Amino acid sequence: MVKPFADVTTRTQVARLRALANKALPEWGLADASLRLLNHGYNTTFRVHAIDGRRFALRVNTQPHKTAAHLQAEVAWLEALSRETDLCVPTPQRTHAGALSAQVESPDHSRRLPVVLFSWLDGRNLGTHWSREQARAAGALMATLHDHAERWKMPTGAAFSDFRSVLTDLPNRLCDHPALDAASSVVLERARARAQALQDEVFAASPSMPLHADLHGGNLKWQQDGVSTSTAPSALRVFDFDDAGYGPPGLDLAITAYYLRDASDTEAALRDGYASVRALPAVTDEQFEGMVAGRNLLLVNDVIEQPNADLRAIVPRYVANSVLQLRNWLETGQYRRDVPGLAAAQ
């Protein structure tokens, strides 16, 4: 009897998804290409090596809440960014039939999974420790994305989720979930209510636009290979638009700030880079801290329900650390990642 996907090891999960990816490769004329795992997380991505030397990134979308309309919006925005800006983004590759994705039946997921092929981006992942130069480039890149998003027209049939909720398009699992004890749920729900009230204020005062909504070092590559400008930071490449959605620009800035917390110089450089392209979003410090804390809440809410074996392994530690960080934010008004009592790194 075949074990359910959520109950097998990471190695087995990746092997099953690799088999699905191999089935999709002929859609792009790449049946003889080889695959190398890049990331097994919320989705699973492989590097594709074609026999003629070309390289691509192939993503198997395993998340059930991502709709066909969302995928259409993601690839349409990437096509437009590739065509209309100097930003280095992965360009979606059309199949022989002209489609921007393929569909592969997955017995593990009891549905057809979308598979998308992108052009390859050179460079090293930016990771968790950014220089001021890199942070400034990331701020300029984000502002350039926002400038484009303001004028871009979403194609018919495509749609991003509205990120008005702190938990975006996900159901609230923070009240009653097996991974959470009663005390943790109380703190998480208090934090969610406070963060939601502050985010509501921002949405009421600012127009929404398409946001990347996941601009952290794991979705940025650094390749020093040209002359950078404030509007076209050529050293920086951005990818993984799978979490894109509608929101005010301040939310995008707060999401990235979450990953830079406790590195004040770097966060300041991020803001400087943004301000070199367009005006900083008009939000109060209290509202901004609420959206930073909201990112932590979203991640907890998502991680506790993931079938990915690696993510399931970190749940107890991640929840415990997040409760400490969010309780500290409720008490002080400032979100920090280095509060006393944290377990080993999240």
C-alpha cells in the first residue's frame, strides 16, 4: 500500500514530484532533459538541464488554494515585466501548444498539478545576510515593481487574491489546530486581531496594486555583472511570484522588513533604495509594525498545515518562537526576532 504524501520522507516526496516533472517536460520539447532539485518547500522547483546546454527552472505547484486564475495572473505579470521593464525576472516559457503551464495528474494530491517552466536566472541567492548595497538594490527593485504594477492591466480571466486579511487567502487556523496548545492560540489570536485592525487602517487609506508579497533573500539572486541604476538594479534578480496578491505598497515593504528585523542598517538601506525610485508608503510606525507582525502570523498559519516533511519537522519550534516574538510585539509595540528565550534558529 502506498503511503500518503504527507506521511513519507522528504526524499520520497521529492522523488514522486520529480516523476511528475519528467512527465511534463515533453510539453516544452525537453523530454531528454535532466532535473536537479532546487527547492522543496511550499512548492517544488527543479533546475532543468537541456541536452543543448540551455537551463530552465521548472516549478510543480502543489498548493491547493492557488487557483488557475492566480497562476494566469502570475505568468502574465512576469511576461509583462520581462517585456516592459529592465528588471531581471524569470520569463514563463510557452509549451508547444502555446500554453504558459502544463497539467500533470498527481495521485498523491488527487488532482492535476500545474507545472510552469521559466527562463533561468544566474546568480547566488541573497540569503539572510544582506549588505547595505544589496538592501538598497532590493528597495529600488520593489519600487520599480510597484511603478509597473500601477499601470499594468490584468488580462481577462486572471486574478490575484486580495490581501486585506492578515492571513491573505488562507483560512484562520490559529484558533483551534492540533499543532497549537491553548496558551499559544490565545497569544496568536490576540496578535491576529491587533495586526488586522492596523492593516485595515492601511487598506482604508491606500490604494491596492499587485504586490510580489514575498520579497526575501530566498527569492532574490545577486549577480554583479553590469552597471546598476536606481531604476534597473542589474545585479539583482527577483523570482517566485507565486505569492503575489493585491495590497497597498506598504505591505510589500513590511513583508521584506520582517526578514531584516534586528539589522536596522539594512532595513534603513531598503527604505533608502525604495525612496530613490518612488515616495515611501504613507503608513505610521504602529501600522508598519503591525504588518511586520502580520507576516509572522501568516507564516505560522501556513506552516502548521503543510504536508511537506521538512516544514512539518520545524512546526513545534517555529510555533514556540513565534509566540514569544508576537507576545513581545503586543507588549512593546515593536516587532523583533531576537527576543529572549528563543529556541534554535527558526
